[in-house]
Amino acid sequence: MVRVGVRGQSGPLGFALVLGITMIGAVAAAVLGGAALTDTQQTAEFDQAQQALTQFDSTASQVALGRTDTQTVALGGAEGTYRIDPDAGYVTIKHYNYSGTSDHVIYENDLGAVVYEQDGRSVAYQGGGVWSSYGDGTGRIVSPPEFHYRGATLTFPMVRVTGSGGISGSSSAVVRQSAPTNVVFPDPSVTSPHTYQNPQTNGNIQVKIESRYYEAWASYFRERTAGRVTTYDSNETVRVKLVSLGIGPGSFDMPGEGGAVELRGLSSGHAIDEFNITLRPTQGDSANFNNLQWSLYAESGNGQKRLEIHLRQGDGGNCDDLTADMMIYYTDDGGSSYQSWVKEDAFRGQCNADNEVRLVANLTNASQSMSYQSIGNNALLSTTPAKANGAFLDPVTIASHPGHGANQYGSGHPTSEKMDFLVRHYIANFGNEVDLEVYDKNGNGGSVSEGLSSGNIRYGGSGQYVTYMHVTENEVTVEFR
């Protein structure tokens, strides 16, 4: 039996269903399309504010650095708000171990900022740069700050923002120089502590930024320096550490007894390219180095790792026929066992027209070979803790460094190696900071006059060092209109 009534209702019901679905789709499209349009508009507004603050950055820098007194900048971003926050961000520049043991804060102060905020996102002019931050806490560089590090020279004209107030929507900002540029470093008027002078020869310089945009600052430091960059999420801080060079690279006056040839910022591997020293005898040493026993000594790890490069009288004793033997001693277990190399008559004295002698020792001489052999007890300077009282390692494996594989020496293996390889290798074992302390067998007034002696060293740098630093404080006041 056919049910005519039921079949007759299917057409209107189907039409109503299709119409309902169409209306729901239309409403959803309108809602979603409106949300997408709103997101697009907000993104456009935020981008406009970033561009405006980038232009503000350029103009504010001219004012801050004294190229012009007052400038007005149009600010975009109609949907957000601008405000001046003089307390936003804090900078600290500290010199650690400037005297070998003491630290000193060179500069610290608020950075301040001009901030644009919109729906959980912000972009700000701070420290001479422009930085953005999103709702998830991530940040990026929009425009780089006035912080430059090139060729071991750090230049940091810090731009501080002062003022108050805020404004919604598009507006303009007037930028004025608040005070003349203040030269923070170097400052020849500061004589104590002696840390306000160039070049830097001790310790390390650390720049610390506390800021909502610390991650973006960290990205900039990593891109533009080879310093050690560390971030601290707990207090939104980034720190970049730059090591001072100490002595070298280049020519240097020999430190006195107990002083050190300080090497800083050495690159990894065999960084030493050239290392030679020129020793002159004390004026009262008529025998011309007859009592020569002189060393450069380094240690680390509370004496676990020790190195001594030792020069002592060889054959002869009068100017032309004077020679010096060279020994290298090394231990990495506190002296329980050691490695040692010997080259007899490694260097020869030189005389000038007045028959004055000097001893030139090229420690990176590629033509000299040294023999791997025991040097016995007390062969080194008694004034150093590096006496060869442990067991002589035979054979020994010299660990590899970048560009140099591991080698074995001693019984059943080669027993000679080039002097330049050995000096570079053992110094490399101490990392990128090494203090080679001067020891003279007879102490001050002994066989060597360190005051008349000198040296020359050249090495590859790790890029983590600073020799010259130029820091200024540049303050601007910002007012909205």
C-alpha cells in the first residue's frame, strides 16, 4: 500500500533543511570572516606601530647623540596605546677581576622605554633599539640598538628614555635631549680604581640587561658578538660576557718575578701563532747568564694541571758561545705522573756592538725538535710547585685538538716532536685564558733582568674578548601630543 501523504511532505522538508544549512553557513562565514578581518586589521595596526617606532628610533638617536636638539615623530597604531615608562629595563656594566681580585660596577641605570601595547602584544623603543614581544612571551629584534662590538672594541652609547604619560591611538612624540652626552668610559679623571682606562688588561666585562624584551636582546648579542650570552627567565635578564685580552696579542714588556704573561680570549685548538721572548741579563751578571734558570709556569684546577716552560744555561757562557737548553714539563693529575720534553742548546746568545748579550728564544720554532725523555727530580725551578717528582709517563698519548689528531710518544713510538707543536698543544690544554707566571731561579736581581726583557705573542682569538671600550650615557625626554 502506498502512503501518499508521507511522500507529499518530503519536498518542503528538504527545502527547509537546505535553507537552514545555508543560513547557518552564511552566519558562520560572516562571523569567521569578521574575526579574520579583525585579526588582519589588528596585525596591520601592530605592524604600523612597529614601523613608527623604527622611525622614532632613527630620530631619537640623532637627538640622543647630539646631532639635533628636538624632533617630532608621527606615531601610528590607532587601536593600541602608547606610554612612556622611564623605569622599564635596567642596564649594568661590570668589570670583574679588574685588578686580578676585585670587581667594579662601571655603570648602572634605568633604560626606560616608549611602549606600544595592543591585545597582549607590545613593541618598544629601548636602549637605542626597537623590540617586540608577543602574548606567548617570545620576542624579536625590530631595529638594532646602539651597541656595537667589532675587532675587540665595544661601543655602547646608552640611550635612556625619561618622561611620563600615555595616549591612545595615533599621535606624535616630541623628543628632546635632556642633558649633554656623559662620557662614562674611558674617564681619565678617575684614577682609583684603575678600571676606567683603555686598553683592558685584566678580568672580563659583563653587560647585563634586565628587560621584558631580554630574549630579543639575547638574540642580538648572539648575532653581533662572540661573547658568552646567558639568559635568566626568572628575572627576565640577559648577560653577555667579554674577556679582556691581558698581555697581547703583539709585543709586551716582560712582567717581573711573580708576574704573569696573561693570555685572554684564545680560540680553541692550537691558537698560538707566534711566541718568542728576549731575555737580558742583570747588569751585575758579568758572566752573561751563567746562572740562567728561568721559567714560564701555568696551573689550573687547584694545581691538578701544571705546565712549565723552562730555560737553563747550556754550553758556553760568554756572549757568542752562550746557549740555553729548553724543557717542557706537564702534568694533569697533580704531579703523580708527568710528561717532559728536552732540547739541549735550543737557543743561542746574541751580542751587539757593545758586547752586550741577549737570549732570543723562539718558542714556536718549527725547525726545532724536542725529545720525549724523563727530566728527573728537581730538574725544574725549585721555586715552583712543578717539580718532576712523579712517575714519567712512558709511553704517552697526546690528546687531539681541532685540526690535530692524537699521537703517541715514548717506548715503541716516536720520541721526538716539533717545538712549535708542543708549545701550542700544552698551552691549548688550559682553555681560552692562561696566565704564564714568570719564575727566576735567583729571584729579583737574579740572572735575568725582566725590566729589560720583552716578548711577542700572536694568537687566534675566540671573539670573546674586549680590548677597548667606549661607553656614553645619552638621555632623551619624550612627550606625547
